[in-house]
Amino acid sequence: FMKKITDSPLYRKLMDGKYGAFLRQFISYFFVGGIAALTEWASFWLTNSALSIHYLVATVLSFLIATFVNWILGRKYTFKDNVQGSSILLDLLRVYFVSALGLLWNLLFMYLFVDRLSLQPMLSKIAATGLVFIWNFLVRRFWVYRRTDGEKAPAARRAALKPAEIAVLAVFIAAMCWMFFRSTLFTDAMVGDSGDPRFNLMLMEHWYQVFCGRETVADLLIYYPLTNTLSYSDMLLGYGVLYSLFRVMHLSMFMAARLVLVFYYVLGSAVLYLLLRRKFRLSQWCSLLGMFFFSCSNGFFARADHTQFFTMGLVPVLLWFLFSWAEQHADRKGRRKYLFAAVSVYLLIMYTSFYVAYFTFVFAFVLAIAALIVFRVNGYRPLAFVWHYIRANILPLCLLAVYAVVLLVPFFRMYLPTSRLYGTRPWESDVLPLMPHLHNLFVLFRGNLFWSWTKPILNDNDWLYYVELSVGYTVPYFIVWAGAVLFYLRRSRRGRLVADKTPAQQRSYFITLTLTAMGAATAVLMLMSLNIRGVSLWYVFYRFLPGA
């Protein structure tokens, strides 16, 4: 029977035609999806019926198991011609990102079918699986595995992470998570003290109530009858969305909040590693060291009680999109896509933690000046490049600006009235005392478990009054940072002597100059933040850039 079908003229016409490859993949994915669906249904029955787990939690567990089975079979059979030279880790991250969106659809359909239409949970699960099937295939075909048979794998794809490297990365991140969250992860204790963490937990619960239709966005009930009180602090929108998903799974407030922090911690660590490894082309161990210094820095550990700072996990994502935009010289459509993604991530940072967005902007501003100087000294014309890019992409940039302004209107409508009402912190009494003195650069937080084996060069009792003054650099970190800056300064001078550079040499030289500019920008901000005999250059930002 199958032979008659495959030998029929209609079948041959379809399979040999323009959309033959697409149809073959769809048919293959139908069987792969069928196996994954059977796995999902069996997992759902086992967890919901046999183990009596709530149907929404059972939906999540069965969906995660089925997605992993789908990824393995799809990579091996359905999309095998599209994965040559691709990164296993990157593909897996994309699949789980797509699956997370599909999971939202799944939960929505299950909620509608079970709670609203009163259908039997198992029948509802089958219907939801069928509706999400087409979504899964199309997104995998045109985004996760978008390369066609004839495309040549780019250099970044050829430098795919090996399974052993992925395993080492996973072990490192798991070890960092255990050290960072070990006293709170499996208890009902909050990360940090009872101040900011408790308030931020209330904000996350507020977003959950907003999504359930019980509260309004701008008004926190604890300040009733005052209005527009969400603007009294960071909005934590990025936390609230993920937190609400965990709360729908009937997790407690404390567990949901901790999982949100763990997610941002892991996200920032993994993406920074990929950024250093894939974009900046550092070695595996240098990338691991950079990830460790970022995610386990003394400053981050000391200020972990300000849980809004875990939004730093989105900064490597922002840098990934910006560097991808800078790489795409010939692909104008690709550049616009990455720039749009970078703007979207930055807006999400603003709506989650204003201070993280503010200091990211300050660093980007100083970095832009440093990059102009570094690239100009080394024979480039960065201003001419920027002007040429603006002229060639004036319409997309205008549309992008409109998109950003439209999304920022609600933000400023909430924050500007509050800013005019309460003003900013006074410089002499509130800001200047928190600016570090020179010796504070090496004063460590005494509760820092990562660096407890190191000793600060100079110690004082400032930490008793201001934890902000005990967020200094560890000696190993400072030595590695200074050595890296000197190394890239010397390397940039050597690269200037090479007149005719190959594309690979040009890319390497671009990375060298970029890292040199980043090192210079870090040094400038470090010096500007110092309090030297009651004078600090940070006053420039305080005076002319509201928010400092």
C-alpha cells in the first residue's frame, strides 16, 4: 500500500517539486511529533492520574520531557540536513525557548478547555497538543533549523560547542548556583535580608494578581489609597511574567521568586560564556573564568540582597545582540533584526530594573567615547561609519525609534510625576558618602563565600555602616583585569602594523579593539566613582544625567 502511494504521480510531483523538501520534513516531523506526543500524553497520565499531581504542573513536566524527546529525534531525523556544523547547545537553547512559548500556548489552551469549557483533562491535553503542533514545526523549520541544504556553515557554526564542553559548562554553572543559593533554594527563606527582597517579592506577587485581573498595573495595594505607586521602585516586569508562570503551577511565593532569580542567574552566566567563547573567540577556560568573575564577583555577592540586580542576567543577552549586529556587515536584514532585538531587551531591562538599565546606559556611553578614540587612533573612521549606516538605514532606524518611544511612553508617564514629587537624593548627605575611597576598591564583603580565602589589601570598618563600600575588587580579579587590559593594548598596537588584513585578521583586530575600549571604559568609570577628599567626578553624571 505504501509503495503504491510513493509510486503515484501525485506523490512524485509533490515530493520533487518546489516544496518537496518542506513536505518531507513536515511528514517526518509528523511522526517525530507523534512519538513526542505519545511521550507527553504518557507522562501527563503518569503525573496527573497515577501520581495525583495538579494538571497544570503535570502539563509542564510532560511538556519538558516531550520537548527533549522531540529535540533529539528532530535533530537526528527531520532536520538532519540543517544541523551540520551547528552548536548543540545553541540549538537546544533555541528549542527550549520556542518550547517555552509553546508551553504558554499549552497552558492557555488547557486553562480554557478545563476551567472554562469543563472538558476532561486528558481530552483537553490531546486537543492542546494538536494546536501547538503546527507552531512547533513552523518555528523549528524557519528559525531553529533555518539553514537549507546548500548553505555553507558560517565560521561561528563551525566553531560549535562540543558535548564535553557543554558538560563542563553545566557543571560550572551548577556549582555556582549551589554556592550562591545553597542556603535558600530548598527552604522558605528569602534570598537576602527582610528589606528589599521582601518588597520585591510583593512586587512579583502584584504582577501575578494583575495578570489574574485582581489588581491594576500602576497601583500597589499596600499604598492604598495612593495611586501610581508602582513607580516608587523598580517595576520588575521581567520578573513578574516568569514568576506568574511559576505561581500558575501552584508553587509558593518564595519558591517562585527564588526560581526567577536562579533563571536570571543561569541565563546571564550561560549567555556570557557563549559571548566570550563564540563572539570574542576566547578559549574555553578563559571564557569560564570570565563567566565566573561576572556571576560571582564580590560586588554582586554583596548586593544580592537587592534582588532587582539579578536583572544583570539580561545584560549579556543585550551584548550578544549588539555584537551580532556589528558582525553582520553584508546582511542588512540580519543587522536590523539584531538591532531590534537589542532595543527590545534594553526596554525589558528598563521595565524590570531601572538602575540596571541606567548603569548599562552609563557604561555604554563611556564605552562609545572610548571606542571612538581607540578605533580612530588605530586608523579607522568610526564617525564616518556611523553616519553612513544612519543614511543607509534611515527608515528602519526611524521605525525602530518610534517603536522604542511608544513602549517608553507608559514608563515615563509613571515615573516622571513621582520624580517631580520626591526629587533625587541629595549629593552631600546621601550620594557622596557611598562613593568609595581609594582603599575601598579592595574592601570585601565579609559574608562573601566565594572569596573568603582572599584578604583585602586594606580593611576598615566602613562596611559596618555602608555595605556599598565593601563591594571592592578581589586581588585575583584586579590582576586578571589589569593584565587583560595591558595585553589587548599591546595586541592592538601590533595589529596596527599589519597593512593588508585578511577577513579573519580584520575580525580578530575588531575584537581586540573592542575589548581594549571596554577595558578603558571600565578604568574611566572606576576612577570617576572614587571619593578623593570629598570630591568625586561622578558628580558629572549626578548633575547632568537624572537617575544617578
